[in-house]
Amino acid sequence: MDEEYDYIVLGTGLTECILSGLLSVEGKKVLHMDRNDYYGGDSASLNLTQLYRKFRGDQAAPSELGRDRDYAVDLVPKFIIASGELTKILVHTKVTDYLEFKQIAGSYVFRDGKISKVPSNEMEAVRSPLMGLFEKRRAKKFFEFLQGWKDEDPATHQGINLDRDSMKTVYEKFGLEPGTQDFIGHAMALYLDDDYITKSARPTYERIVLYTSSMARYGKSPYIYPLYGLGELPQAFARLSAVYGGTYMLDKPVDEIVTDADGKFVGVRSGPEVAKAKAVLGDPSYFGAGSGDGGKVRVVEEGKVIRAICVLKHPIPGTEDADSAQIIIPQNQVGRKNDIYIAIVSSTHNVCAKDVYIAIVSTIVETDRPEMEIAPGLQLLGQIYEKFVTVSPLYTPTSDGKADNIFITRSYDATSHFETVVEDVQDVWQRVIGSPLVLKKREDPEVQ
């Protein structure tokens, strides 16, 4: 460890592993450290023993749940959008060579007290209870408008300027009801709250197009998920980094972020050893209070997210035909500011024993009684066999890191997909390298 590197990366969460993999591909000498004895950090997937140890201390897992090795339970529930930015990175870097994916069977939305499937084709749209007959006609015209939009052809704009007009203006033009706006904005554009309505319509247009193109790619739902859990993703990027010469050290405590007299990064101390580098990248937990960084405030808490990992012995009522699903509860349906998300996977994804389902309910915390806030989601699950609850702070860096060469990522938010993770990767890359992330064609080191 006592040597010099181009970059040191702290934490093996997905964000950090993507960055170390991409830096290694660029020919940089990377040291990647994690205080845990497993990959993934906050985005790890735990076996049964690890899960009970984390949440129940010395309590052993019930034998009726099956074998330890049958489980890979995600700590952070997220799905991959089939045509999204993470998919592009996975394909470009060829880490798909190390992974297998399975489609998520259905996407659902909570409306008027019940779960309804988000239509995946025209037939389902016609039968959907989400809209009445006349509203379906209005919605059809709205989606035809989006699909027909061409920036260079004003004839397709119908008097709308996506960059100047708000989404509220677009909704009003097509006469869409509030319930339909909820369904489109939260179940398709995947916004956490309603702040988007008063802003430029362009980002919402792009999100809906991404959703519909992802849906068209595989049918059923726009999401895919790696077999053996999300923890496989950071491990795959760790393998990529290792192929290109990256060095990994698990179970390695980080005792101090070493800086010089001007406050610039020098290295990372673990016990008596100090690894030096031009810069350090890492997850916020390595730079908070007690990080051995001279008491400097490098991260601030922007809020909290609550997640309840629930073990079920049955599918979620109303999704009986689905071995996996995402359910979105729009905030307006339950009198909140932020949506509630439910992600459920099963043994078909190699993450739990047969006839067991893992459902995770999450949202941004708004009150001092966070578990009450996810009650609408928990009530949809039916009988819960076991429940593990965490309330995690959402940290964001206080500076861009350019002055001291200390570049910090953001905590995982409550969104149900990885697009915000990729946005963070792109942001950190821009800060570290000084230019946008461009996925270049790469040579395979194993054939050189």
C-alpha cells in the first residue's frame, strides 16, 4: 500500500466502482479501498447471515427461510432502465460479460386506493382502469405528440416550445386530468415529487421517451435487473478495473485523509501505511464526522431516506402474475410531498429461496416518524414475515473538490432507478478529469 497512485477510490458502491473501472480503462493507476469485507458499500447485496448480522446483531436467521447462499438481498432497491445511461455504460465497458439480467415483470402505480398496471402495449392501455374512455383519447393524442416531436420540424410542435413552456402548459393543452398527470409524471417520467410541473417541459419529454423506448425494448416493463442482486454491478466494474491493473483492498480501515499545509490531498492512511495519489474519490461516509480529516466539513446532510426490507412468503396482492414488480405511490395519492416506491424480486432472480419474495419500500423522510410515512406501502404488501428498517442520511459534498483534489460522490437517493447514479458519475468525472465523460472505443488488454 505504501506507494503512489494516480487515484485512490474509497468505498465500493456502484458509483465508486464505475468511476474506478472507467479510470482504469483510461490507463490510470487506481487503488480502491473499502472498510467492509464485501463489495458494494451501501449498494451491496447481503446473504441471509450478513442481513441478520447487520440488522439483528447476534440473532440467527430462521432455518425455514432456507439456505444462506440462496440469498442476495439488496440494501438499496433500484432497477436498471433498459435504454438508460447505465445500460449504455454496461454495454460499452463490456461488464455485461460478467453479468446476466432478467426483466422486471411489471410496473404498477397506486391510484384511488388500488394498484393498477402501467400499460405496456396498446391493448393494455385500452383495458387500463387508470383512465376513462375520453381521457384515454386525450392521453393517446398526448403520447402521439411526444412520439412525433422533431426539433427541426415546427409542424410537429403544435404551438409548444419544450424549452420555454412548462409541463403544466403541455398538460393543459391536451386537457389531461390531475390523476393522469400523476401517472405520467411519477410512473413514467419517474419524478420523486411535483416540482417538475412548473419547469421546462424538455426534461419530462426526454424522460417519457426514455421510458417508452425502454418499454418497447422488452415489453412488460422498462426495467431489467441482474441475477444474484444489485451487488453484482459494483463487483463487475471492480473486475473491469482489475483487468486494467486496478488494485483492490477490502476490509481495509481508512484512518485518515492526509492533506498538506495548504489543505490539498496527499494520501490515505490505514494503520501505519500511507498510500499517496494525485486525488481521492469516495463515498460521503469516508469524509463525514470522525473521518480523520481534521474536522473539516466536507459533506452536508440534505435529508434522509427510509427503506424497509421486507421478507414475504407470497407475491404482493394485485400483482399475482408477476415474479417481480415496481409499484409507485404518487405523493398526491397519499398526501405527501415525495413518492413512495416498492420494489419486489423473487427466487427467479436468484436473490432468495423458492416461494420467498423480497420487497423494499422506500421514500424521502418528511417527518420525525419515518416508519409511519411508508405505511401506505407496507399495507400493500399483505402479511410481512420479516422487516428490516433503515433510515439513512442523504449526503452531498460541500465543494466540487477541485481546490483540494478531494472528490466526493452523493448518497443513493430514493429513486427507483439508476439514472441519478449515472448523473453523479458524470458529474464527478467532469470535476476530476476536467472534461465530460465520453465513452470511447477501448482495446481489450487481454488480447494486446
